[in-house]
Amino acid sequence: MVCRKSAVAAIAFLFAVLVEAAPLPESDGLVHEGVASCASSICHGRVEPDARATVWLNEYRIWLREDKHSGAYKLLLNEQSQAIATKLGLLNAHEAPECLACHADYVPVAQRGEKFRIEDGVGCEACHGGSENWLKTHTEKTATHERNIAQGLYPSDVLPARSKLCLSCHLGAESKFPNHEIMGAGHPRLSFDLLAFGVNQPYHYAVDEDYRYRKATYDDVQTWLSGLATQSRLTLELMAGPVFPSTSLMPELALYECHTCHRPMDGNQWRVDSKYAASLPSGSVRLNDGALQVFIVAMEVINPSAANTILGGLNELHSASMKGKDDVQKQAVTLAKVLSGLDLELADRNYVNEEIVLLREHLLQAAREGEFSYYNAAEQSFLGVETLSIAGGDSALAAKELDLWYATMADENRFDANLFAKVAGTVLGAFK
């Protein structure tokens, strides 16, 4: 269950409900003072954590040395990025708004403080919001998390808000979408899992007693499931929005499953999905429903009725894709409404160990039966099983088998759905 005091819980609930109205840091209208404003040794730039403080105070060093966000801008200077920019007709990747939107804290020049440097990449305020109003006050003894939020600190402790923030780049948003042209120029395929990416970031805070007193906290299962719900909904909202139609004959292909087309034509690729896309004949270009597939399987354990509704809506979505752009958008709107609020509901739900085990077993059974035949869905299902195994405390029982299962996804361009399903059965057996 979410561990927080009742007053904080009520405030966190309000933030989560109103998260769509809360601007992302990139558009908060506040001055972003720059990473250097946080980097001194009396702020967040200590070499080691300060045991006397309520926060570590070495967050800047963790970001600088271990967090890939700090190197996001530098990636734009390498040969691959320059090659992509050249293909797109851009002079330089590190100066192009299309690239800087996600590889830096790309706020308008008027909102850049004296210490702001675009070269710092995805810095503190790209996630925590412009510090114009809270930089000087957030360390005061009378400061509260609620006041900081009111002054512009982004509520990243609330799961739906955190997911929305991360996915604005790791999935894309209306204002900064990595379209098929960008992908065609050589940009890597985007993938995301809120928990896995958070752990590997790494975290720069400890969920201790003080943190629980001030902020919303969640366990790994809550984070995984809520993040999956948000990802599913935001994917549908992109399909429903202005990004999807495009100005050409084809819709925006970046919202389709990449490996529907990008796979060998060797005669062994016949795929008919009688569960999620019964109306699609093999060879159809398929909308990217990987997160939705895994979410449906999880909901079959948590709320079978809701799972059936979502499954029916997904089949309708695929049917609409055989008709026209307008049909897809109408059904995407309908299905997104069904998912609305589920991320908050799942974040606040308690998951007992028996249910965690059942969730994992159901995911593995679905994988064994070949339900996740495309790479994106397979990837999402593996991350879910791994999360549930760690949360359940028995991942060691199938450590070898999980490694073998992961190895089947080592190269997405050579992904073998039949092998993935077979090894999933081996993993399931190891947990019995």
C-alpha cells in the first residue's frame, strides 16, 4: 500500500488527479536557473551522502557520474547523431530543436538563468521544474513539499505525474514526437519501463522515514503496473491526437509495431493474433500495442472485467486500423477513456505476495502460449516478470532460466517468437 501520512496522501491524490493540468517542466513558464545552481558542496554537490541531512546532498554527483541524462546532449555530438541530422536536412544535431527537445532542458532563451547551460543536457530542472521560485526557499526549515510544488517543483513523486514526465521523451509527446522520418534516419527504437528505467538511472534518493513523511511512496509492483497503465493510455492519446494522421497517405508509422515491417521475409513469419487483433490478417501493418497487451494480461488477474473491456477495445482499435485514420482516432479516444484513472488506481492498490506470484504466472503462461509474438510486447512482458520475481523475493529460483529468456531478446532484428515462447515455459517451470 502507498506508505504516507493521511494529509500527504490527500495532497498526493489531488496532484495525481490533476496531473494532466500540471505543465511539464519544459513548459512551466519558469526560469530554469541551471545545473550549476544545485552543484555546490553546500547544496547537492557533496562527494558523499550527508548522514545528518534529510536528503543525500550528493545528488549532483550521482547525476553527473552515473545518470545517462547528464550525457544526453553529448550524444548529439557523435557521428551517429550527425549522420541522422544530415539525413534530416539539419545543420547540426546539437543545435536542432527536434533533437534538443529531449536531449536537453530545452526551455525558451528567456527562461534560462545566468548559470543555465544547454550543454548540461537533461539536468535537474528538466525533471524537477524551473527553480525560479523555490531554489532559495526549498532548504528553509519551514519549507514543505506542498509549498515547493506550489512554487513550481514538479510532483515527480506521484506516479502518474512521473510516468507522464518520463514518457514525454521515452515515448514522445505532441510537441516533441520522434516520428518515422527520424527513426528512418537512424534514431534507435524507443522503449520504456518506468521501474526498470528508474532503477538503472540510478535513483538519487532514499525512501526513508523522512521521505515517506513528506512524499508519496510506492513499491515496485505499484510502480510497474501504474507506469504500464500510463504508457498504454498515452500511446492511445498519441494515436488520437494530431501526430497520428500526418499529411501524407500513410498515418504516422512510428506509432506502429516496428517489426511488423522490419523483419526477414523468410516464410516463417506467419502471425495471426486471435486474441488482441483477431481482425488483422498476417502481413498487416500493426499498431504498437505491446504495452497494452501486457497490461491486459496483468488486469486479467487484478480486474478480469476491466481486462475484457480493454481487450475488446483493443480489438476494435485494430479493426479500425483496417478502415482509415479517422476510425483509428475515434477508437483510440474511446479506449483511452477506459484507461483513464487506472494508473492512479493501480498505484494506490495493495498487492499481496500471492497475487504477485499469480501475476507472474499468468504473464509467463501468456508468453509460453505465444501471445507476445512481437518484440515490443515480449520486451515488456520480460521486464514485468523480472519485476514481479524481484518483488516476490524468489528470483533466484529461476536466475539461470531468466538469463536464457533475456538472451532470446538480445537482438531485436533476429527475435524468434517461437524460441521466446519456449523459454518462457522453461522459466515458468523453474518457479513451480
